[in-house]
Amino acid sequence: MNTGEKLTWKAIGIFDSGVGGLTVLREIVKVMPQEDTIYLGDTARVPYGTKSPETVIRFARQITSFLVSRDIKLLVVACNTASAVSLEVLKEEFPIPIVGVIEPGAARAATVTRSGRVGVIGTAGTIRSSAYTKAIKRINPDIEVITGECPMFVPLAEEGWVDNEVARLTAEIYLRHLKEQGVDTLVLGCTHYPLLKGIIGEVMGEGVTLVDSAAETATRVRDILAGEGALRPEQENGNHHFFVTDVPAGFIRIGNRFLGGDFGDVYQIRLDDDHPAQGGT
């Protein structure tokens, strides 16, 4: 059996600070339903956006070590904060392909904009990092990037308030200056935001293209695996395993909303510097 054939049977690893990365998992399952996945939500230490880069890098190393120990073939850093500060460190230290959520969304935005005016919305931490702005300008320095912090979108998504008057009014307030600046493309720079895509699209109007970083990341993962001959045969059915670092109940309640259905057992583990993974169900 050659290396490509061996890789086809390994799982895709995905991690986030909590539940938001499940939107990335959902898109991966949509485009590659035959693939096995292992998802880890660091629910004991969420959110990452308020923590120092050094702390986030330490957490990302621990999680990556755990997932690599389970023999994954590719890792998705499905967290904007971790993608911004730890991606290059992880790529240097671990011998597998590693994909973040920022560059795929930035690349798509740079491709589809017609006016050269791109909006990016995200949490305060992601916007302050300027990660999307830097990524877009690396591709095309002439693009003007207008950013906006939308922190209330996260609790709205987790509560399932994605199509009511509260969500609509919140979106109108957050997005007003982006509309006034005349952006023709808007990057959803947080993994929670795809759940609010309907409201965001209504507020921005038909002339604005929404870029879903989760969907673009899934496409990038498929392209990488296809290029390595590491995709499982399409007739296979993927299995999905879930781990969290705090009690699973809250993750399960909110996660079912993000995935659009029951996703089965969730196992609790403990991560620390000396013992990357311990614990049980």
C-alpha cells in the first residue's frame, strides 16, 4: 500500500476554542461526506480572543499534539484567533498539512470583489489582529479593507436568535458603516457568523457578496487532500468524533444548533503541558 492509500483512511482533525468551529466541520462534511473527522472544542478555556498570543500558542500546541497523536492526516485550525497567532508556529512544529480559516476567506474576497472595497466583520480580537486585512493585502495591496467588530453576533448565534427582530436590529447597527463605505464584498470573519448569513445578507443588500470563511476553508482542505491523493473513496461514509475540555452538556446543546442535528457522543478530556490528553467520557 502506498503513502497516499494509507492517508485516505486517516481522519481530518479540527479544533476551535468552543463550538464555532462546528460551522467549519459542517462545510467539510458537506463537501467530503466520506471523510472521518475528529473535532476538539477547548470549552474549558474559551474564549481565546481575550488571551495573549503566547497563551493561545500554548493551547494550540497542546491541542495539536492531542490530535496528531490520533493519527490525523490534516489539521484545520477552525478558530480565527488561533489562526491569526499560532498557524505559522504549528506549521513549523508538526509534520502534517495545517489549514487556518483566515487565508482561504481572504483569498476568496480578493478574487470576487469588483470595486476593490472589501468589508471584514469579526470579534474584537480578530479585528484588532488585522489578520484578514494583512492576508487580503498580501494578495492585492490595492484592495481597501474596511473592518467592523460584531461581538454580539456570537451570543445571538449560540442562542439561536438568527432570524428575529433582535438579530436584524443588531445587524443594522453593526453593518451600517460598512454599507456607507460601499463595500461590495463582506467576509464573515468568525465561525459563528454563518448562522446569521441570512440576516447579514438582507441588511447588506443583493449587491454585496458574502464570503463564508468556513465554506472556503472546506474547499481548501478538499483541494489539498485531492492533490496528495489522500481523499477517501466517495462511496465511504465518514465517522465523526467529538472531544471537549469541559463538561459536554453545553457544547451538545449549542452544537446541535450549529450542525443542524444530533451528533452523538462527546468525550471530555483534560489538556495540560505535561500530559497533552487525559480523561474519559
